Amino acid sequence: MVWNHRRLRPVWLALAAVAGCLTTACSGPPGERAAETTSLAPSGHLPAVELWSPQNGWREAPPAAVTTPRERWRVPARLDRDGDYATRDGVIAIAERDGGTATVRRIDPASGTDMWRVPLPDVAMPAEVAISPGGSLVAVAGEPTTAVMDAADGRVVWRGEAGGGLPRVDGLGDLILLSVSDGTAAIDRRTGAILWRTQHFVEVFGTRLLADDTAGFSLLDPATGTPVWTKPRELFSDAHVFGDTVLVTQDEDGSKDSTTAYNLATGEVRWRTELFDLARATITPVDDATVLITGGNGLAGNGVYVVTLSTGKVNWQTEGRATTMRVEGQPYVLNERGDRTEVLRGATGELVGTAPPPGDRSTSIAGGALYLTDFDKIRAVRLPESAGQWEVTLPNRVSAIVMPIPRGFVAEDHADRVGHLVGYLD
């Protein structure tokens, strides 16, 4: 499990640019580069798309803009000693200086207005902001106090000294999990009491808690934090939970790496498969029976494998960096191969569409479309047929889309000293 504990900005897909053909002609082998074109074939219907996360499983992505979006709102958003912000899973939270302390507000993505605004007189500025996976909690960390807020109404559900700067915040039922550099604290959301602590980092996988450090990884009892079982952990390995199976990918010496499956209940080994060029791999489900294992770290990890979860059998493989999604319930793999991007059928690896990657290799997935950032231009590519839906040019060379929202997206604009978040909707 690899986390960035200092900055929890959403990274929209480990793969960089994913798209389909911008015309309806998508024939040809995977190695054949598509013709560069910007032709549009807009449709009045965009299909539903689901994305997967370890904490929440499959969730429907916010519907994409059907027609060309325009700027509808703009709010100041600093990234300095006078302010900070975070965006994740539909939540926009901004911390601002109010004298020497922080005031936090949540922005309505449809209008740019405040949904709530709460002063935190015990949180000193400068402060940092983080949002939990799924968007139910907002954490604001100053020196020395951290406040955890209910994202729905801004109510402070816990405050105290977390230590170690901005924590990673997560939730499991009535548990709040705060992970910092020296470990994780589990807090009762109803009372604010700390129920248990561990010196390990803890990650939520559905209803399960998995902890790891440099020595081992463990399945934890959520009520007590005690390990149900523990396995030794090699350096450069990462653990993932799918159903009743724990998968551990291992970056070994040379190009040959491995994946090992453990029984979630007992920790017993089920199978081990040698795979090549994974480096620090990530795993996402294709369907209930298969998973996608994709490499990381650039050229050192460009292996892509679809594997049967129960046996470790490799069903198909390719090269690149990939992730999965469901379009109208059907599984697809989105894959970047350096000079092109591909849309593949999850079950077979059949090529559905291919296109050159956008200029700055930045892609976000919305409901029914991919948002491709090409410097100052955003192009929506409809899924799964890979047709161009619309294009819009942003002023001031807006740096990036930070989050899709229903019928549009939020972008950063740092053209002036203050900086802004900008809402584009159709």
C-alpha cells in the first residue's frame, strides 16, 4: 500500500491518458497508432460508468457534461500559508486564514456557493486539508491541532493532536482512522474516544482493515485493532483485498516479479504467479472472478495482466499502465502505451478503440466520457464507442482538471497570485 501522507490531492488514474478513437473507425491491431483527429460526433445520451476504489467498491461516476461546458463559477483557493484546499469524490473543502486560525468551507459543485462555513479557532494557520475516500470526512491539520469534520454539515466529530502533520483520514462504520507518520489511531465517531492505536499504516478495503509496515502486513480486528493474522512482508511489496482474497504484489530483482494470493480468513497461501515488469503494481477488479494487475514506475513496470482471482491463471496480457471501469455494467480496461491509449474489453483484451494521448497526459473519467486535458484544451471522448463529444478551450492555461462533477468538472486556475477553483458545467 503506497500513500502520499503529505498531499492527498486526487490523482485521476495512475494511467496518464486514456481515450478511444476520435472517429468511428477503430479497426486495426493494438500496435497500430490511430490517426490524429479532433472530429466530433456528439450524442444526447451518455452511458453510466462505474469506478472502483478499495474503500467503497464500485460507485457510479458523476455524469459527464453532454454539451460543451462553460465557466459557471469561480472561487478563490490559495495554496500557501493563508489557505489550502482539497477535492475528492464530489467534495470541495477550502481552508482560509481568519486571523491566526482557520475557517473551513465546503463548496457546492453545482453553484460555487458555500454549503457550510465553520471557524476552527483551535486550528492554527497555516493548515492543510484532506478528504476521506468516499468524501464523508474532512480533516484540517494545523499546529498542533487536527479537526475531523462531517463533510455533510461541517460538524466537528473529533479534534486533538494527531502528530506528524496532515493525516490520512478514512472511515469504517463508526470508526474514524487517522494515519500519520508514526501510525494510525482508531476513533469512535460517536464519542470522540480513541479506541486503539497501532504503529502501522492501516487501509480500508470494504469492511476489512489491512495494516502494513516494513516488516509485515496484518488483517486487523476493527473492534480492537489486534491482528487476526500477520505475514512477513518483503521490501517493495503491496497488499490488496478482493472478496475473500488478499493479493500481494512483489517487486523483485530484475524484470521477473510476482503476485501471491492469501486466504483472507486464515492467511494461508492459495497460489503464487510469476509476472514480469510490475515494479510497484496496482490492482483493480475486472469482474467478480478476475482482476487487473498493472505495473507502475514508468518503463520499469509496464506489465499489464488480467488474472483469475481463484487460481492465478493469466487470461490475457499486454504492456502499458492500465485501470478498469464498467460502462453500462460491462468491464473495460483503459491502457496507456506511451504513444497511444487503448480501450480494451475486460474479459478478452479485444481492442475497442485507440488514440494518441493528450498533450499533458492527463485524463479524468466521468459518467459516459473521458476528459482529456491537452494543455489549455479539454476534450470529452464518449464511452465506449470512443467518439468525440465536445471540446472547450480554457483561459489562462488552467493547470488541470482536479475533479469531475455532475455535468462538468472543476479546474485549477493559478494565473494570479491567489489562485482559483473554477466550475465548468453544461
